[in-house]
Amino acid sequence: MSKTKNIIGKEILFSVLNSYSQVFFSTSKVLAAFLVLISFFDYGAGIGGLIAVAIANLLAHYLGYNAYFLKSGLYGFNSLLVGLGVGLIFQPSIELYGLIAITATTCFFLTIVFQGVLGKYGLPFLSIPFLVTIWIVSLSGGQLTALNISERGIYTYNELFGMGGHTMVGLYNWLEALVSSSFIRIYFYSLGAIFFQTGLLAGIIISIGLLIYSRITFVLSILGYAVSYLFYILVGIEFNSLSYTFIGFNYILTAVALGGYYLIPGRTSYAWIIILLPSVVLITISTQQFFMLFRISPYSLPFNMVVLMFLYALKLREKRPGGLLETPVQLGNPEKNLYLQSGNLKRFPARYPVAASLPFFGEWEVSQGHNGEHTHKGAWRNAWDFIITDKNGKQFKGSGDFSEDYFCFGKAITAPFDGTVVEVVNTIPDNTIGDVDTKNNWGNTVIIEHSYGIYSKLSHLKYHSIEVKEGDHIKQGHLLGKCGNSGRSPYPHLHFQFQPTPYIASPTLDYPLGHYLLKGEKYTFETFSFPQNGEVVANPVKNELLAKVLHFIPGQRISGEFKIESLKTGAILNEEKFNWKVNTDVFNSTYLESEEDGSLAYLFNNGNLHYFTNFTGKKGTPLYWFFLALFKVPLGFLPNSTIRDHVPVNMMFGGMLMILQDLIAPMYLFLKVDYSLEIKKAGDILSSGDVKMTSEITKRIAGREAGKYDSTTTIKENGVFEIEIRFNDLKIQMICRNE
């Protein structure tokens, strides 16, 4: 029982701390400590905030609301802001803290309501619950006769002397003299105002906390403030008014929210900050004039209006440009969001919901790619023609006078992805070699709807060979028909394209294939890419052993032994046993969790590829090395095939290099971690036999090699992983087995 209470107490404590840092869209405990400290610069506000956030989180816990949102502080930060604001308005008293308890409860339920309403549209509730609650208190303040309006801030020196004597007064005077620039002073005032603090010191401490927590957030806070400052100067608005209205935090929060939290940080998100902030300025000024009639402040209304407006507008897009991406999974840190996304853009791009395979078996050659030499022009330029050639590059046997002489004629054509058949033409005779049918341009055709606005078309199929009909629901790999020579086709080949509409003559869609093997000296596994003219491509052949052992099921447990040995001396530097379990989080993401140290390795398996997507926890642990050794593994392949990728840089670098990279990451990544894996021939590739893989991870600084990790993994027929990793003078050995 006591253990359960300790766990609950720890969870409540974390939720309270995260409520502080969540004001800056963070769950950093370090940042939270800074914010708790400055909240007590005005003791009335500090006590009020602490009471309010504790009440909100206790309500969320005991009423049974989502544990993830509770722990992350999302249920508490609005009530925290209300407690800070109300605690600042009135003099401390029993009546005040009773009012704070009431307003914190009101704000909590408003949080739940707005979470439900805005969540239907995939939008955050931001600080709207705080706004509604603080306006209620402000408008009713004159009627609360049992409470006295606070006079704190009027006699600044007396209050400072009461807090810390001559030392505190001296520090205040020193800071006032040191920060003489009005531009810098108002920046610190604006930061402090987010937590209802009015002095320079609060803003300075918050800025230090932001810099420690996230270099990108720190830069964005300055960018948002500076752009607004320049707009004030440009249009002739008195900027110094911000020093006494303390409303400048709207610009900082807007920049942080859109530049690095809800959007992946980058040049494009930074550019949109510059575009949108003048709107925030105009809304700020106009709402100040309006709310002045009621003698209340608009507080964070301009920030809420612009952020919600922009995020909602983005959700109505039909296309998702690569430079302006919403954060798919929120990691609570702009750098982590950026580094994870920079690696995952190629691995499973959010703008490509359909991961199509090649629509045939075996090796085929691209006889005409996008923007082709003969056809594939204009609106129909994004298409492929495929043929089969022999080792001499010929596509037919004998004289090639008959369709049957061509290697591809009559070969099976399959569905590239799951979908519904929406159009079938099956009655066009095949041409004699060299002739074309210009009346029935596309010949025998199957069109499949895969997703909204994504259709595939397979044309020039063999006369009366099509096995499906309109309305059929089919799976990837389902037999459609046979390759033929119908329509505008002088020789047998398969025409394949993606298109945005379901019609025979639809224009093409510039859309990649999800995965395929590219033939060269070795087979290279390509993902979300476009086969080029003259390339020979093939579908991977699924290996049943890999598909089985890399299919991690929630509840599954893995155990093993881990050993680190010095290659120079042969000494054993570390030896331990480990236990992992497979779990899923609130987003239904699967991860491995170490029972010894709590580290997590997130993974994704789409039936064709196993990916590790993220790692959190202590580096150098057994789970960390397992994460790196099996970072990306194709479940289907051909012997001696290779796959390449990039590991997020924050997984492999640290220290001052990483701090420097953080500062300029949205503009340029000078750190890079290359990953390559080669699957060796072992046993029967289709079913039984051990599978042996070698991988190489190379750290690079400005293109130069800065370290290399070589890994060999053998997966036994009984599902046991044997892993060996070598780097510098160390050898790591692991054995992992399912329980």
C-alpha cells in the first residue's frame, strides 16, 4: 500500500513540475525548477500558483483522466497561470486562497472542455482556459469586497529589502544599471511577464533556463521578440509601452509554439514566424484598445488566436510541402523533434500515406521513367514503363516478331497496395509487334483507389487476362492480370502510374514507390523513391524468420546477457544481465523498455521494414546498443542486399558540439550519423536457416569521419539474437532471447 502511495505521490510531483515547464511547451525538470523559483519572486503569486496547480493535478488524478496528459502537465498549466495571476492581483489572505482553489477548479474543467472541443479538430487548447478564468476573476474583482487589491510592486525597494535586505536591493540596482538597452530590458520583462513577474531578474533567470533546456527555444524567443520590435519601429508604434503593459510575451510564445513545437523547426517555420508576427502585433494592439473598455488585459489572447488560426489552416491543406511539417509525435523538445524528423523524412514520410510496392514478381527494367523520351510528357509525365530483359539487355527471344517472344508478356501483374478496384477495361485485343491502337490509348487497364486522392493505374494488360472487377477490395500483391501489348503499345510492357482521380485519362501524380530493391553490384533497399530509366528493380522476398523475430508484441519479454571487453587487454570491463518488456504508449506506439534502467527504444513495423524510431534513456546500456545494431532492417530482401539510413544525431553526439549544432540546427546540420546494413546469404532465404547481418554506423562532423561502429548480428533459427559491436578498442557482445 505504501509503495502504491509513493508511486502516486511521485506521479503527482512530476505532473506539478511539468505544469510549470509546460507553459513553454516542455517537460524539462530543469526548466521547471527555474520557473518554480521565479514564481516566488512575488510570494503571493508563487503560493497561489502552487496551490492552483496542485488542485488541478489532484482533480485529474482522482477523477481518472488520461495519465499521459496528467504526467506531462497539460491538465495543470492553465490552472497554474490562473493561480499566479489571481495571487498577484490580491493581497495574501485565507479568502484569497479559497478563491484560488475555486478558480483553479473552474479552470481545470474548462481545460477538459476545451481539450474535447478543440481536440476534435486536432488542435491544442493552449491557454484559452486560463484566459476565460482570469477574465471572470478580473471582471468580478470589484465585487469581491472581502479581498484587498494587492499593492505589491508599488514600493519596490521596500519589498526587495524585505526579501533579501541590502543584498537584494544592491542586486536590483546592479541589474538596472547593467541592462541599459530598452530593447534587452523589455525582452527580459516580457519573459518574466509570462509568469506574472515584473522584474529584470525573473526574465534573466527564465532566459537561462530556456537556454539550458533548448537552444532552439531560446533562439526563437529572441527571434519572435526582435521581429515584433522591428515591426513596431517600422509602423511607428511606441515600443516602450511594452515595458509597462508586459504584453510582449505574446510574440515570444507565438514564435516558440509555431517555430519549434507544433511545427518541425527549420527555415520554413522560421520564415512563417516572420510573416505571422506582424499579425500578432496588430491583434495585440487592437485587443488592448478593446479590453481597456472593461479595464482588463487581453493577456495571451493574440498568441492563442494566431497559433490556432495557423494550425487549423494547415490542417485543411491537400498537400503537405516538405518544408512545413507538423510535428507527428511530440517529444517535448524542438531539437529532438527536428533530429527525429530529419531521419524519418525518408523512412516514412507523413506526406506519403501509401507505401506501394512494385506491381510484379522478379526483376524488371525501367524502359521509360518520369519525363520520358517517347511518351510520359506534360500532365502525364510521372509514370513508369517496365519490361523484362536478359543478361544481355535484350527484352525478347528469337526474332521478337511475336508478343510471346517478349519475356514480360503474360507475366503476372499484382496490386501495388491495398485498395478498391474502381475501373476495369479487359476487352482490347493485343497488338501485333510494332503496331499501336491510338483509339484505345491505354489498352486493358485496372485502376485502384488506395487513399483519398491517390489512385494507381496499370495499363497495356493482356486481352481478357484481368482477374478483378470493379468494387473488389484487394490487398497488396493480389493478382490483377497479365502483362500484355494492348492500346498504344508497340511492344509488350507494363505502364504504371499514380494519379489523383479515378479516370482512364487522368493526369499523373508525382508519387514515389514505398520500397523496392535496386540492382547494382549489390541490391540496395530503396524507400519512398523513384526508379530511374534503365534501372533494374525487384520486390524484396520476405524472410519468415526475420518477420517473426522482429514482430514485437505488447506483453512480450526479452532477456539476455551483455558484456564489454577491451580488445587491447582482453579484460572484461562490464558484464550484466538484462530484461526488457514490450509495451505501447498512449499514441499506440510500440517500444522496448529496460526493467533495469527505464530506457525506451521506440519501434515501427509496417510488414516490410522494421525501424527503430527513437531512444530515450541512458546511452551505453544494452537496449541502446540493440537499438543501434538493428536500427533499420528489411523483413524482405535478396542475398547480399544493402539498406542505408541516418541515425538522429542526438543519439550519437553530445557536449559542446551538440550545443553548437542545436543553435543552428534549423538552418544547417553539420553533424551526421550514417547507417548501413548488409544482409548476408545464410540458409534458405525464404524460410529456414540463420540470418547474418552486418551494420556500420559512421559519425561525421562537417563531412569528415569522426568515429565508426561495426556490428554483426546473427539471428538463429530459434529466434536468439547474437550481436557483436566493435568500436575504438572495445568489443560488445550481447545475447537476446524471447522468454
